[in-house]
Amino acid sequence: MAAFEHSVAAHYYSGFMEEAIYSLMAAKNMMEHPHRKHEDLAAALQDEDLMLCGLHVRHAFLLTATALEAAANGLITAVAAGQVSVFDDLEMLSTLTKFEVFAISRDKRIDRSSDKFEKIKRWISCRNAFVHPKPRRVGVALDENERGIVLE
């Protein structure tokens, strides 16, 4: 792969991370400085601020998980060394396996039993469940006052 392709992957990674950090900072700022129209933080969060904080945090979560994938894709371009068919095969691997393939190509190992590996694995699993929801059957009933639906 050309040097340009490595820089594109690095650019996506850094761009995603920068945007994720901005979103987290925006949510933190909203929590620390409730709008003046409210008396306190609790009153502010009962307004649209809670929704906006949640959106910022979800946005940051998705972007950091996407940044991990962008970084992994950038690393496997180095492993593929310009061979498109090799890159295509490697690109189909899971994000963490891409990191492992890169490490192995550099005579290094990633400790799958480490706490960091497990946390990143859970992070990616959570992102995948969020982005690729699977249909499931749920029971539905009216609440005891027949005012709303309760999922069972």
C-alpha cells in the first residue's frame, strides 16, 4: 500500500478521536454548567439537556469504537504491503484480530488475558450490538393502570 493510504487511515483515526473527545467535553460542560433558565443541575437535566448529554456520550462512544477499527485497518495496510488481495482478506477479520495480526507481523504478542484486552473487547462488542441490533421476541403487556406498554 502507498504511504498515502496509511496516512488516510491515521487521519480517520485521529479525526474520530478528536470528535469523540469534543462530544465528551460538550456533555461534561452541559452537566457542569446548566442553562441559566434552570435553578440547578437537576432542573436543567429534566429539560432537553439530558437528551443532548446522552447524544454526546453515545456519539463519543461510537466514534471511539470506530476509531479503533480505523486504527486496526491502518495497521493491516502495513501487513498487506501493497497486496490488495491480502488486504481484502485481512480486512474481513475482527478489529482485535487485526491488531493481533499486526503485532505478530512485528514479532510481538497481545495478551488476550489482560484486563485491557478484555475491556476493549467488551467496548467493541457493545458498539457492535448498538450498530447491528439483532431482532428478538419480547412480551408486551399494558401496565397496571393501562396507561402504557411494559416490555416483559
